[in-house]
Amino acid sequence: MKKRNVYIDNIEDELAIIMYRDRLRIESQSESVPLEESHGRVTAVAVYAKKSSPHYNSAAMDGILVRSKDTEGASEVRPVELKEGEDFVYVNTGNPILEGFDSVIMIEDVIECGDGRVKINKSSHPWQYIRNIGEDIVVTEMIIPSNHEIRAIDLGALAAGGIEEIEVYKKPVVGIVPTGSEIVKSATTDIEGEITDSNSLMFAGLVREYGGEPHRIDPVRDEYELLKEKISTEVDRSDILIINAGSSAGTKDYTKSIIEELGEVVVHGIAVKPGKPTILGIIRNKAVVGLPGYPVSSYIAFETFVKPILLDYSGKRKKPSQVEAILSKRVYSSLKHKELIRVSLGVVNGKLIATPISGGAGATMSLVKADGIGIVPREVEGIESGDKISVQLLKPYDEIEDTLVSIGSHDMVMDILGDMMRVSSAHTGSLGGIISMKKKESHVAPIHLLDESTGEYNISYVKKYFPGGGMSLIKGVQRVQGFIVPKGNPKQIQSVKDLSRGDIVFVNRQRGSGTRILLDYHISREGVDTEAIDGYDLEYNTHMDIAQAVKSGNADVGLGIASAAYALGLDFVELADEEYDFLVYTDSLKEAEIEKFIEILRSEEFKKRVAEIPGYKTDRAGEVVEVN
Amino acid sequence: MKKRNVYIDNIEDELAIIMYRDRLRIESQSESVPLEESHGRVTAVAVYAKKSSPHYNSAAMDGILVRSKDTEGASEVRPVELKEGEDFVYVNTGNPILEGFDSVIMIEDVIECGDGRVKINKSSHPWQYIRNIGEDIVVTEMIIPSNHEIRAIDLGALAAGGIEEIEVYKKPVVGIVPTGSEIVKSATTDIEGEITDSNSLMFAGLVREYGGEPHRIDPVRDEYELLKEKISTEVDRSDILIINAGSSAGTKDYTKSIIEELGEVVVHGIAVKPGKPTILGIIRNKAVVGLPGYPVSSYIAFETFVKPILLDYSGKRKKPSQVEAILSKRVYSSLKHKELIRVSLGVVNGKLIATPISGGAGATMSLVKADGIGIVPREVEGIESGDKISVQLLKPYDEIEDTLVSIGSHDMVMDILGDMMRVSSAHTGSLGGIISMKKKESHVAPIHLLDESTGEYNISYVKKYFPGGGMSLIKGVQRVQGFIVPKGNPKQIQSVKDLSRGDIVFVNRQRGSGTRILLDYHISREGVDTEAIDGYDLEYNTHMDIAQAVKSGNADVGLGIASAAYALGLDFVELADEEYDFLVYTDSLKEAEIEKFIEILRSEEFKKRVAEIPGYKTDRAGEVVEVN
């Protein structure tokens, strides 16, 4: 058995980058490209005009070229007559100004007399309608400095300044080597034992964004000599080489040993979470970086370590937009690491609110859904709810400003709404939604809360939590809740009484969720002992999580909505109808986002799309009910 | 003679766009592209996961697969022994979880006993080190909504969700037809009568930025039938057609008539300056836009009218970043137009300052140098100095924050400094620089002000304008000022006395500039009558403007620096040495930008580069002198 690696270091990221750059001593190279292909490239040297624009004195109008002295005193009453060839010549826009002439009269002001003679009834001043040499650009003038990313508006000036070729930084070639015997290139594989290589595609995209040229190869199996050979070959073809994964400390994590054998490891293990098991190495003066395998870790590690090196080569500036937001939920963190957390963002009552998104380092979707990455610095134990947090944006800020923030219960109609307008939704359960509304951290809170005494939904809860009034409900959908069970309902589950039978593993929803309240209502009505339910304490946050637990065989049954069951090919046993509504402040009903939201709920398109999911009614969707 | 067109309209831009969109009824089209090529494209429909990720329950570690029940009670003291094949099987990361097993123990925690047996001394819990089906992505889950620009981080999730092809908006083809008999494609032409087509290159760049596919053709001569034929052909190959120029109201401005003949003109003439002579037309249901010819007008008109139509097709969101700045100089505007002004921006003392850049609609360079476009709304007569102005950024904001703002006298070393660090420089003359420093609108003010009583430079002025003290001078360069005259000095100009000879046309610098003060000092010393100097009242803002006026034959002589004369191949007659220094607040010497500025002035590279220009000394460059 190979010995296990240990992380040598726990170095701060900023320090690691300084050390790495210092050892690498990158010398970026330049190349000459035709002007037409220079858009988006970065100048390696300043560009100076090779000619003036215009490069000769030229007519700025169609008309006649005259000596201004000859026109002195011309008026309506006393027009001046001029003779072609002697006193004037016809010119078109762009024609050169002939020696001895100094003024252009536009054709509309010229009265033709025939016989090669014209009359004018207004004097013209010297240099009238003449574009002078260098009026726009003077030869030798600097058009754009070095280290400047060429924009569309620069292209016109460069052409006018006589530039045909331009010296820009060469695009660094970034080799991407995916490793792992289970990793395959195909996105559609359904073979057990094969995992799609999704990271390489993300790396290639990031490389392009930062001005590099990605070069992907097929996944390499976990065989030491094979991997070593591949790395050795790819290093020679690349300026920067990424190896993914195998950078951790497991027995088959060969990256470190191979880099050590072929070159040197500068840093292994960095005080950033996620992203710790990163290797910064050098082989034959090339940067070789081992990135961790989990998608979120690999993204963070790429941004932290590969990006700055890549920008050193490409000359691009790609500072992420950084904003300050108010954190809506406490985050914990270790003193030993800088911690980077995914957050959703939204502007509510003029304040930018950041809500942490749950999910481990493997949760690609949490990264896709995130609006930004919040930073908890090292030597800080966490950030309190209501305190400020620095966030690097993953989306343009104006998009975040236009987004409806929804915090509360989860339902699949949120996906449909999210496709019809910009919605940022966090799933905290119904009571979590009510709390977020009280703290004014969301625009709407989707809730479905059963009053166990009246059997009525939502209204009594709103009255209880907002005794001061001012609240309304926007009616959403009516949906069926029931038992999600494997196809064919093999354990014949029909009522809550079955849950305590002893041969059944149940999965529950989190406390505060409407589904949990519904379950507990039925359990107490039927007199079932929760102690007797195996899995009562195992909590999940969404209907899909419940369905997935049943699908994977981790549980026999869970409570949820029909659509979640059918989406995964499971069966469904109806328990009760319920009302899924959106809580809002009555005051906010006139806000643009809320108005649009109501309009969408009322639209035929929304109703049509919901009708495609089983178990829903939309009769009252978009109706506004003032509660108190 | 053809009749002159008249502008029909003076419509507000927002209204013009609404009318145009309403008539156009754009139906954007979509196409399917492979995932690898989808980066930066915009989804036409929401994308739902086709498979779960992982799509089977899999080992998350290399190790052994066990039944958790079998491991109950295992401890250091009482290890549990397991038999291969019966109690466990070896698994690698990614291997499927076999029926009946429910837990993975990592290989590092397994003690091999030989004989197909292993010992473990810790119990394992159910689902330990197992990645469940759908842990990352659940089949049917929405990965990204419609109208979403695909980012690098989306690519990974899409691959993991089994997506190989993706439905995106088709890139609209934008045909670009340059017109004008004087317009040629070559950037290097030195033929009089030929003007380089620089706008097409800029349009092509903008089209790419907004998600379109540019299609340029060679310039078309001003011939009605020829142009009509080209437009008719190109319309069929394009989704949007741009015609540049000929959109104005001159006799050879055929665009409007041709569009009317082939289709319809929706709007001609819009209440925006620059950009008024724009034509919004439709031919065979295609958008056909006539843009004005001057570079700044054509850029503004493209941004205002072509961009929104293009984005309708491409689905991209490209809102310009808009900021509020404090205007440092009053701007005038007509009530009848919205006025868009080029501004340079800089953050001084924490305030964002916008300084208008001078230059007509032809001045491409003013657009290249601008940091943003300031908006003076219609029905406003202008904006006062010190008031707020809305500015659309032309550069990333972080770049603007990193920029040293220099307002004052012009010198060619500013180009060198601007290449060595980010400098935004406005040329207002030395006294203008002092005023900007008093108003705290710039970091440094380059000045060269001669005290006529002492012959000393700068110091007495600083003492006079800043009686409260706290000011320092960063020494810049010593430079020779003199007469800029045509090659060979044909009019034999040797002293200021020659300027009033009668046969000489002079060009002057603006009042408040150091060069003007130097001139007036010598004029009064020699007793020359300024009334007798032809051109004494004609003022230009920079040394290069003066040199260019001499070069183009508009003047016989002007006062300026040697480098400006030599850059244009002119001659130079020395008059005096002077000191070009940078005024700063002593307090600000420790600020990052100022420190960097001083460091550059002191650097060998700066001195070497200045030495290449004739007429300069850099002995004291970067020295700091506290004045008061």
C-alpha cells in the first residue's frame, strides 16, 4: 500500500500566490495580429498613430472650393459671381483642398447661372467646411496605452490612425487534464460506475473568459505511470497545466508525487475552504496546478490560484465586482481558514441581502444558483445575521436588482416562475419564510401553513405573526400532498398509521415547513407515536430531496407533493389538499417586481405550464387577499 | 439638382425605439448548439436535467463496501473482522453500491489481515461515504432558466445534468454597408481624396459584443442605383442592416430615399445630440438603420438604436453600468435635445468627478479617451459645475478607481506617463489645473507658470492661490518652449517682434495656459502690440493643436514645445526653458496613486523614454518640494 500524503502547508491564499509568482517569474509573450482580429486582446505596447486623420486638408461638404477673400461682402442684395476654373472648382466631401483655395461653400448655397458661372449671396470665412490635417488624430499621438483591452470604439480610432497590425499579449495555452478511473467524457452516460467529466468544461470556459486558450484532453485513469506520461507531454504543449483531481491526500492522489518527480511542488494545502487541497507546482518553468475534484472546490481554487497566473500571461483585467451585503443568516467558520460561501442576493427595501445557500462542495447546482461568493476572512469565527459581508458577484448587479427575492416553502412552481421572471428563491420552509418577511429580507414568502383548529390555510398564521397588520396573501396554487413511495407502493402505505408499523423507514421534512406541520396534524389526529416512526428525526429541506431519498432506496416513504414523486418515476398516495400562497406586505403590492409577479401568476401561460404537472389547481392564482 | 431632404421628426429616443419595435415585431429565432460551443450564448428555453448527478449510488472514497449493521460495536479494543466477498467487497471512488450493502469504509481505516480478511476498529454508519443518486442534480430539475447567458460555471452543471445540445437564440446577422465615394477600406492609404472606413470596424466590434454576427462589405460609392442594389442584396442576407453614412439631409444623402423606395422609413431625425440624423427604416421586415457618419455620432446612434434591436434578437443583457458623478465644469445643452457628452472620470477624495472632454462629433480620439458618456436630459438647459450627472461607463469602474486624475497643462510626457500607469488627463492649461486642485477635483495639476517679476516658475503662483499652505510640487521635466514654424522657417521668424510684422498669421494658446503667460511675458518685455499680431485671438488648447495648425497651413507660427514641432516634421526656434511640475496636496503624497506616480517619474525607464523626445531634461523628475 502506498503511503498517504499529508498536506505540508496551510498557507494563506494571498501569500501562496506571492510565493508562487515569485518562483514562476512569468514572462508574458506578445504577437502581432491584424487589427480586425484584435478586439478583446490586450496591447503589449502603446499604439501611436502612424498617420494623421484626416491625412490631408479635405472638403467636409459637397460644394465649391473658393478663396474666402473673393467672397467678401457677398449678400442677398449684392451677390458675388464666381467663374469655374478661375474663382472656384466643384468639390465633393473628402476631396483635397487645392493650393491657393481656403474655403468650401456647400452646394445648397450655390446658385448656378449656367455658362460655368455661379452666384453666392453670403461671404465664406477661411477654413469653412474644411477638415484640417490631424483634426481627429495627429500622427505620433498615442491612441491607446499598453496593457489596454481593445474595445470596439478603439478599433475605429486605430484604423483612422493607420494601424493595420497590433502587438498584443499572446493567449496562454492552458492544458486541462481530468483524472480518475471513473471519469468519462460523455455527458449522457447511464452506466453505473461512470461519472461525467463536468469540471473540464467549466475550466475551459473560465480559461476563455480570462483570455487563455483551453486545451482539454480525455480523462486519464488512476495509473501512476500513465498519468505521469500524460502530464509530461501536456506540460510541453501548455503555458499552464491544470490537473483535476487527485490533489488531495488519498492513496490514489498521485498529482503531488508526479509533480515532485518531474519538477517541484511550491505549495500543497491552502487555508481556503473550499479549495484547501490545491497543489501549486512547477515543471520545466511551467505552472502546474492540481485542483480538487468537487465542483465548488475546483471553481474556488481555479479562481483563487489559476486565474491570477492566467491574467499575468494574458494581460486581461478581470476584477470581480465586489459588493457589501447584509447577511440574513449566521455563518460559522474556522479561525484557521478563509471561508468562501455561496449566497443568493436580492435588493429588498433598498438593502442588499445575502442569504447563504446550503450544499456541500459537490453541489454544482448551488454554484449555478448562487448570485455571489461571500467571504469570511481567516481569523474570524463567523459572521452574525444582520452584519455585513463582502460578496464577489457571479451575475451583473443590475440583474440582481431586477430579481424578486422569495424565501420560504419549496414547490416546483417556483421553477416555472423562475423561468418566467428573475426569481432568487431560498428554501427555508414556511415558518422560515415568515421570519424572513418579518426581517424584511425578502419580497415574498411562499407558505402553506395549516391551522390545526380551523383546517384553514395561512391566514391565522399571518394574523398571529403580524399582529400589527399590513399583510396580504397572493394566492398561488392548490396542491395535493401525500406519500411518496417506490413504484407499485411495495410496502402498501395508505395512511400515517402505517409509518409506525416497524418495517418502514421514513424521511421527514424540517421543522417549520408546512409539510411537517401537515404531517404532525395528521399524526396527532390519528394518535400515532412519533417515537415509533423510524426516520422521524431525519430531516430534508425540499420535496425533491424526499423523493430522491425514496428513489435511492434510503427510505421507504416520505411526505411530499405529487409532482416530485412523478418526476422521479415514483408512486404517490394522496393525503390532503393544501394552499400554497405568497405572503407580501400590502404596501409593496405596487412595486414593479411584485406587480410583474402577480401578472405572471394570472397569465394563461403560467396556468398552462402548471397544468402539465399532476396534482395542481390554479383557479385562484394571482388573486390578492388582504389579511389584516 | 436633387432636392434636399428635410428631417421629418425630432422624436425622443425612447419613443422612437418603441415605435420602431412596434412596427418591426421582431421574432427572435433559436438554434441547437453543442454544449461545448454554448458559452456566452443565451438560452431560448429553460434547460432541465436529463439525468441525475450522480445517476447511481456510488462510493465517494476508495475503500471497502460493507453492511453498516455488521460493523456495530467495532472499537480499538474489540475490532470487527470481515470476510471478502461475504462481508465486504473492495471499491474505488465512483464504483456503484451493490445491492444489500449500505456503507463505505475508507481504505486508510482498513487493516488487512491477509487471507481475504480485514479488521476495522470503528463502526460505520448507514450511507457513510456514499454519494446518493441526485445528490448534486435531480433529473427534471431546472438547471438554468430561459433568457440566461451561459457562464463557465453553468457548463459544468449542464454536462453533469446530461445535456449535450442546448437551444439558444440565433446570432442575428448584422450587415454593415459603408457609403461615400471618398471612403476606402485601407487603413494605410496616403492618397489625398481617400478616407479610411474606420466606423465599420467599430460597428463590427459592437455587433460582436452584443451577440450578433457582423457582415462587412466594401465601401459603396455615392451612386443612387448602385447603392440601392447593394442595400437590396444585403437586406436579404441580414437580420439588421446598417448604412453608414448618408443619413443626413444633404443632396447626396440617398439612404432615406432608397429605404422609402424599397420599404418604409419609420423615423428620420431624433432628439439626441450627437446622433440626430439617424434613420430607422424597414425593408422586407428587416431593420434597416441609417447612421450618421461622424464617429462620435455614429457610436451614440448605434448604442441608442441598433443595440436594443440587436439585443432583442440575441437575447443578451448588456445594460451599461451607470454611475452618478459630480460635474467639474458646466455643460450647456438645448431644451430640444437629449445631449450626450464624453467625460473623463476619476475618484478624488472619495468623490467621483466627471470632466467634460472637448471635441466635435468627428473626434474619435475623444471617444477613445472618454471614461464615460454623461447624459443631459431633454428639457434641461445644461448642468452646473458641482451638480450631479448620470454617466454610462465606457471602462470598468475598478479601472477608473485606480486612475490618477491630472488636470492642467498639456505636455507630451503625459502620454508616456499614461502608458506607464493609468492616468486620466484633461488639458485646461496651468491655471485651469490650479482651479481644479482648489476644487479638489484632481490628484495632480501639471503647471508651468512663470513669475514675470522673479523669472521663477510655479512657486509664487502656488503661494498666491493657496495662502493656507499644505501644497507641494513634484518636479516634472524642464522643457524648451519656442516658435513652431514650417520646415525651413520660410518666414524667418526669430523673436516675438516678428509676430507683428504684418505678413505673419499667428495661432495662440488659451488664456490661463503657461505657454500664453510665457508669450505675454516676452511680448511685454519686447514692447510688442498684441493688436498688431494677426491671430492673437485664435486660441487652441494643446501644443499638438498648434503644431497641426502650422502643418496644415492655417498659420505661419505658434508658440509651443519642440517635440510637437518635430513630431509633425516642422521646425523649431528656441525661446526659453521652463519648468513643468505637478502640483499636489502635501497630505496626499502618501496615497497609493501619488506614490506610484512619483516612483515612475524617478524611474530609469521614464527618463529613458523622455530622452527620446528632443528638448527635455529630467534631472529633477520625481523630486518633491514642499512649497508652503
